[in-house]
Amino acid sequence: MTVELDPKAFTAQQIWNSPQLAVIVPTFNERDNVVSLFDLVSTALGDIPFEFIVVDDNSPDGTAAVVKDLARRHANVRCIHRIGRRGLSSAVIEGISASAAPYFAVIDADHQHDERILPQMLDKALAGDHVVVGTRYAGAGAVGEGLSKAREAGSRFATRLSGLVTGKALSDPMSGFFLMRRDVFDEIAPSLSSEGFKILLDIIVSAGRARARRGTELRLGEVPYTFRPRHAGESKMSSLVVVQFLGLVLSKLTGGLLPASFLLFGLVGGLGVFVHMGTLWATSALLGFNFFWAQLSATIVAMTFNFMLNNELTYANRKLRGWRYFTGLLTFYAVCSFGAIANVSVANWIYVIDHSLWIAGFAGVLMSVVFNYSVTKVFTWR
């Protein structure tokens, strides 16, 4: 049996040309934005051959279905529909890796980034810049009405903080709007973190260090634009995103030796200590529990607190829901119980050798954190 295709069904716009540029759009609940963004990008790029790759984290609002329908009408549109995994950085990495275009751009779906400067960004890359950033803080760039005063202040603070890590004179390293050469990305892809929401910082640090090792310099360019208000839907920015960004900064300051997720896991554990002690005091002093029951209650409350915060913060891209949330909580209880055993065992062994209470105690706590992080990553948030 042979299937014949009607040549009239294909318009000139649908005939495939090898793309010079891939436009990567990570999405979550952006169904009311993606089609109009494609139209805007098409107008901005004109005759430049491009492909439009939407990486959707299984949006409940049906974003993937909208993009797939768009792809049936435009040959240069693709949808990467991710099931069971989330996260902006990992979505961007996956979208870039799925394209063979020699240049790619990353742009948000919400219309806040000005797609009209994409040709200028591409021109600078063609002229030799490795990474070209759309900036809100240089030249004619401005935040416009796209950021509240509080978010603008936070963005500027994060920009200054980023400079400590990048060591580059870049006005807007927090930008999520950038264009770069594929060969530069391919050099550093294995070293990039899939965690968090600010991948540009990771790219600049990783690419800068890779080139410094070879005695060459990473060439950066900027094109100013005015940040626009969101077109539709709700912003994904939250205080948790800010904390995750700080975790990435600290991770890069250690040269990537300590993953951002480990640092966040440790931060949550530190907060859990305060929760534990507060619960111990409340159950003992206010409720009259004896020490055994007060300690047991405090341990359960602290572990529950740690699990809930890690689920929202450390492993936001693997967040457990529904039945998996409760089974994950049980495995977390079990792992932390074994972690306590590891804590006591290591601390006791070091104390016998060194007789230093503080060194032994710290080593035990560190062992517990490393053990809990390693095992829960495999069994709880796998």
C-alpha cells in the first residue's frame, strides 16, 4: 500500500529550509502566548531561516497541544513535550541540544523580551561575539513597565552579585534573553547545571573558564531593549527562584564542586535545626512531654518540614505530587533515620581518635547531610 501526498497541501512557507537560527522557548502554562510570539518572531526575522522550538513542561493549560497544532501548519515549529520533568535551565539545554542550527536564541514566551532585536543580536554573533545578551541596563535599555520596583531592585542586586562569579563586564547577566553560537555551547554542555532558572549565568561562567584554560577569551556582546509587561498568564518569578539563583552563585564560586542542589539541601537542613529545637521546646515546656516523646515529636516535625521545603525548593524541577508525595515522604523519613545513624557513627569514631567534641560533632552533621542528600536524590526525588 502506498500513500500519496497532495502537493497542494503544502504552502511555500511550509517548505523546509535549513535554519540559520533556532529560537528556543521554554514554557509552562503559556498557551495564550506561544502562537502570537511565533507570529512576532516570524515578522522580526523576516527572510532569516529559523526554527521555533518550544520546550513545554507538560503544562496543565494545554500549551503543548497548542504548539503541536501550530507545528501542523508551520514546518519550522517543533514541540518538545516533557513528561515527568521540569525546570527552565534543563528545558533550555534540551531545546538547544535538539537543534542543529549554527546559532540559537533563548526567549521567554510571555512577550516581555523584545523579539525585534533578534536580527541585531544575530548580526553581532555573525561578526564574532560568542554570546549576545539582550540587556535592560545598558544604552537605551530599560525595565519599562515589565518589573515592579521591588523586582527591579532585586534584579539589579543579583546583577551585581553575578559579577563576582562571571568576572565579566556585562550589564545584565540575569537576562533570560540571549543568542549564542552553537559550537561554544557544545563545548560546555556537559558541565552546565540543569537546576534553577538562570542558565545564562551558568553559560557565561562555564564558557569563560573553558576558554581561559585554552588561553582565549569569551567575547560577549549586548543589545539594549525595553522590558515589556507580560502579555498573558502569570509570572513564574518567586522568592524560591531567588533562593535557587543564590544557590547557583555559591555553586559557581566553588567551581562547581558543590552542586546548587546540595547547597540548598544543606540550607533547608539548617532551617530544620531551628524547627527541631522550637518543637522540642514547645512540646516539652508547653505540652509537658517527657524528653523521649518531645524529641521524637521534634524529629518528625523537622523531617516533615525539611521534606516539604526540599520538595518546593531544592527539587522544584522534580516536585512530587499526589500519591508520590506521600510515598516520597515515607522514603525521606527512612533515609533520614539512616542518616542519623551515619551521623552518630562517624562522630563517635572521630571523637575516639581526636577527643574534640566540636570537630566530631561537625563531622557527624556533615556526614548526615551528605548521606541524606545522596540517598534521597536517588530514592525520594529520583
